[in-house]
Amino acid sequence: MATRKTTVRARLITTAAQLFYENGITATGIDSITQKAGVAKMSLYNNFKSKDELVQVYLDARHEEWLTIYRELHSQAQNSTERVLAVFKAYIAYAEKDIENVFRGCGLINAAAELRTGTAARKAVQRHKQEVERFLLDNLLEFNNIKQSEAKTLAEHLAFILEGATAKAGLEGRSDKIHSAMLIAKSLLKA
């Protein structure tokens, strides 16, 4: 059985995640988080040292959610092409999960736009994006006819396509552009 502190902490994280994603980090104050979560302000500080720590937990949770989706799709892939496309499919699945409420694009990139360069939270976003590109590279290296340098360049290009499509999808509030990016990726893999 979950303890009261765990329940309060989980409620704060869930509420903060929703408000940070929908309204932005800067626009979301501690008072709005605690009010919507139905907890006292002191409860937030009993669970987190600061809003910055709560932001870090939010970003880590988004990363882990995406990783879970990606790992599942990757494990279902039947070949190298499908494993590369699993990265795109994970972005689509994550976007379509957010569309149920309001899809505003990549929550990590949205957060990074508000964070100062060099902060731990911004570095967490960078690590996520580097990991996504590494997944692309690792999957591309499974192809028999590709050199390391070619795979690295293609992984970077695919990451650019994916990020651009995700940004555009966020502006439109639909996942169509990410689907289109996956088709572009598929055509590049056949070339």
C-alpha cells in the first residue's frame, strides 16, 4: 500500500506535469500546482527542495515514459528498418497520447526553451535528444551495407527530420507531420 507521502508526491508530479506541459514552466506557479493537486503548499516543499527539483523530476518522468514506449516498439520490430522507425513510432505514440488533452509538441523541447543554458534540467533534455539520436545510430549500424560515418550522418539527418516534424506537429496540434517524417525516414532507408 502506498504511503500518504508517496501519494502526495505522485499527485504533485502528475499535476505539475500536466500544468508544465499545457501552460509552460515559467507560467506555472507553485500555488497553481498545489491548488490543483489539492495539497498544502508545505506538502510540495516536504517532497521537493524547490520548483527546480520538481521540474527535473517532470523532465525525467517524460523521458522515462518515452523510453518505455520506444523499448516496447523496438522489441516488436522484425528488422533493422523497423527498429529505426520504432523511434518515429514512439514519437507518434507519445504525441497521440498528448493529443487527448492538448498536443503542444515535445514537452522536453518546450521546457528547454524556458530553461537557462547550463542548468541540470536543460542538460537532461540534451541527454534525451542525444539518446534518441544514438538509438537511431545503433539501429542504422545493424544495416550490413552502411559505414560508421554514413550511419552517423544519416542518424543526425533523421533526428533533424524528427525534431522538425515534431515542432510542426506541435504547432498544428496533430501528429500528421510526424507520420510524414516517418515516411521520409523510410524512403531514406531504402535509398
